Amino acid sequence: MAVAVALTLFFVISTSVFSARHAAYADSVANVTYETIRVQSGDSLWSLAEEHPIDGLSTQETSDMIRSVNHLEHGSLDAGVNLKVPARS
């Protein structure tokens, strides 16, 4: 019985934390404006995410968002390609 209560409590807390994090992500991404940049040799999604941070998102989340917005299938970038990135404020 105690195990069932503990698992239920864990599930409720986990769901709450996930929902709150998802809401924060959605709020952060909803107000993003973009600029177009030309990828330079040595650029990566990670480095671009660090250079163009979004308030409230981690570098990983920003990197994932850049990949999604640009419809990239993989994480590698080719120099000379134009990408949309979060505009610097």
C-alpha cells in the first residue's frame, strides 16, 4: 500500500514539474523573434545557441529550437548556409 501511495505521489509531482517546465518553454519560445545569419566555419548549433540565448531556456533547449525552426535533420552545420536564430536583444 505504501509503495502504491509513493508511486502515485511521484507520478503527480513529476507530471506537475514537467507541465510547469513545458509551460515555461512555450512562454519563452512564443515571443522569440528571429534573424538570419550565415553559418561560419566552426559554428555549431551549440555555439549559435550560446551566442543567441533565449531567456528562460537552457543552451540545449535553444539549440534544439534552432534545429527545429530550421528543419534540420541532424546537428551538423555547413558553412555558408543561412539559418534563422533568435535575434539578439
